[in-house]
Amino acid sequence: MNYLKNKFASLILDKQNLPDTSLITPFDLDYNTKYFWRVHTKGAENQGDWSVVRNFTSTIKSVI
């Protein structure tokens, strides 16, 4: 799985061998920032095509 800022301008996470269908980033994301992500399958001998690029926008940190 790749997480990127600015639509592939800078790779910020490249994670392999995910044990599940979700991921919690090992670092804080910038607030109110749009991130793009994509995934592909990888077997012993080959790699699948990349998925369609998706995106999400991080939320502003809540103050309690």
C-alpha cells in the first residue's frame, strides 16, 4: 500500500505484507491535508496492477 501527499509528489509510506484490510499509520498525518493511496497484490512470482487511486482528507485535531 502506498500513501502519498500531493498526488504522488512524495511517497510517505510503502507498506508490504499487510495482515488485514486496514492500516493505522505509524506516524501522525498532517491536519486538513489530502492524501492519496493505492494498493496492489503481490505473489511469489509476480505483482498485480495498481488499484485506482483513492484519496482522503485528514481531519483537524479536536480540542477537548
